Amino acid sequence: MANESGITAYSVKTKTKNVPIIDPVIDIKSGRYIASGKDSAGNKLSAIMSKASAEAHIEKGNAKKGTGWS
């Protein structure tokens, strides 16, 4: 779920795939890595990803750590 500019998600509101998340924050909830943020129109987006993908996005600077990280 990544493109050249960062993390993408499915927008339930607009029914659009691969919508870029602006300023994503990755939280760990119940062992799942969840990126959340907003799209360019201000709609909330979330994407579930693997630990490796989450760590790679944080390392590249595409996302920030949220709650649940030790």
C-alpha cells in the first residue's frame, strides 16, 4: 500500500482506491500497525499494514510514530 510519495488507502467516502494519506501517523493497536491521516479533501483515511512496511515508512520519513510504540 505504498507509492512513491508515501502511504495510500481506500477512501470509503469517495469509493476511491490508492488515495495518498497526508501526514500519516502509524499507531499500534492490538498488534496491528494502522496508518491514519487525511486526504487532500479532509476526509479521514486509515490503512492496516505489516510491521516491516510500517517501519520502512517511518525510516524513510513518510510517516510518524504514534501511540503503542515501545
